[in-house]
Amino acid sequence: MRSPYQGLLGYVDLLSRDFEVLDKNEIRPIIDDINKMLNCQYNLLEKLLDWANLQRGKSRFFVELINTKNTINDVIEILKLNIGNKEIELKKYND
């Protein structure tokens, strides 16, 4: 759970530190990445809370087929933003 926040903290630190010298064309992609990361994290948190409620017996369990591709893509988006500068290659084999 901490890893995605490290990327966000890095972006916010950059904006906070260099806001006066960055122009709109440099700020826009950073804000877009922050937005994407926060949306993915929110969706993953919702799923984790649903799972926790199931474990505690607070929710009922219904079997349903789901498309795991969307969840996998959400996780990959978070990881891509965090590994961008670390020379790590991420491969997806679900297609």
C-alpha cells in the first residue's frame, strides 16, 4: 500500500519545490499522472475494503464472472508511474 504513495509524494514534492519555475506544459503531465494514480489507488482501496468486509462477514459473497484485465491494467498503471526511473521492465501476459 505504501509504494503508490511514494510516487505521489515525489510528484507533489516536485510541484511544491519547483512550482515557480515550471511552466504549464511541464505541470500538466504531472497533474495528469497524479490524477491517474489517485483514481487507480481509490479503486484498489475500494476493492480491498470490499474484501475485508467479506472476511469479517459484513458482506455477502456472490459468485460472478469478472474481467480481470481492468484490474490488472489498474495495477500496472500504478506500477508504471512508480518504476519509470528505476530501469525496471514491466511485462503483461494477460492478452
